[in-house]
Amino acid sequence: MVDELRTRVTARRGGASHRRRALRLSPRLLVRLLLFLTAIGVLFLAWVLGSHHYPDYILPGPQPVWDSFTSMLDRGVWARQVEATLGHMFTAYGITIGIGLPLGILIGRFWVVEDLSRALLIFLQTVPTIVLIVLALIFVGTTATGVIAVTVASCLPYFTLNVIQGTKSIDRDLIDMARSYRAGELTIMRSIIVPSVVPYFLAGGRITLGVAWQVTLFGEYLMGTPGIGFQVSAAIKLLDTPSVYAWGLSVVGLTIAFEYGVFRPVEAVLTRHMRRAE
């Protein structure tokens, strides 16, 4: 009975300390938000001032860009092209994670797999994206499959190398201790390897997302595949600079939305055990 009461008191104190910590962090979060909004305001002001010194075909002001954006929305062009680009990018992103996570763990744990895959990773890491696009045009043509294949080939080394680094950083004594208690490989994978790889998985995922955006847009631009990249190419040929800026800012907005709407919540869930340990 006494132990139970002590447990309850400790839990209450812990909850109270967490609430006090959250209150202490609130001013810090407010300051960070204000700094973020200030940076956006400075960039917007610089944009407005710069647009007065350059013609619209070089640096259009916010109003022409906004008019172009609303026109794309009204015609349904924006939604269709964004849907196409997100389909290409997230398909490639999912394939990259699906291949890179198990491959990185295997390479980090077994030297045989590392030696077998080293040539492929070096090739993908060093070959220029333009060469991959040309190869995709030769083998699959101007299709969505080509854009996805190029994006996967460009992103795979970044993500896999992060997972490899995380796997190799695991303390071997932990694995040996688990085996001494007759823990199976599945238990070791679930209890030791995967939790240890999570920070590297998240870092690699964030880097890979940025690379996926760039390569997907570049592939659409050069291969003529429907998407934001193709629309930017068409706008440049027509000297429609406001549309180029509208598409570029759309990509920035979508990236921020994904970062704070999807990636940060997933990161919070995956790193929950690390915060508990602290």
C-alpha cells in the first residue's frame, strides 16, 4: 500500500514537472515563432523593394504572382499539376525508404552485404542527375516511371548511408549481451537496432525529402512529364515569370506544410522513447 502511494505521488510530481517545463518552453516557442515571422517579413519587404527596380519579366511583384496563382487555382491547373508532382515524389520517397532502410541495416551489420553493394552506392552517389535522366529517357521514355526511377536512384544513397551510419554506431556490447540472454535476431532488431537507427532514419528522411523535391522537379522539367517542373518549363518558354515564381513559392509552401504537418508529428512519435529516457 505504501509503495502504491509513493508511486502515485511520484507520478503526480512528474506530471507537474512536465507541465511546468511546458510553461517554461512557451516563451521560447513564442520567440522562435516571432523570429520566423520576422524573417518572412524581411524577405517579403526585400521582394517588394526589388520588384520596383526590375521589370516584371525578371522580378515581378507580389501582386502579379498572386494573380497568376489565383488564375491557376481557378482553372484547376494548380491542383492537377501538384497532384502529379506529389504522386511522383512520394512514390519515389516511399520506394527509397522501403529499399534503403533494410539495405542500410544489412550493410551496417554484415560486411559481405557491404562489399556487394559498395559499387552500386558509389555509382549512384557520383553519377550526375542529368545522366540518370538521359538513361531514363532511353529505357522508359517520357513517362512518370522515368521520373520516379531517377528520383529513387538519386535519393537512395543519401538515405541508405544515414541508416548505415546509425547501424554501425550501435554498441556491439548491447547486442552481445542480448545474445547472452538468448534473445533472437527479431528481438535484437526490434529492441536494439531499430530504436538506435531512428535518429539517423529521421535525419536521412529529411535530407532525402529535399533531394526528392529537387530531382522530381528537374526530371519533370527535362522529360516533359506532367507536373510542376513541366509547368515551370512551359512558363519560362512563354516568358511568364509570375507563373514561375508562383510555382516556386507553391513548392516552398508545400514543403513547409509537409515538414510541420507530417514530418514533425511522425518525428515526435518515433523519438518518444528517447524523451522518456531523458
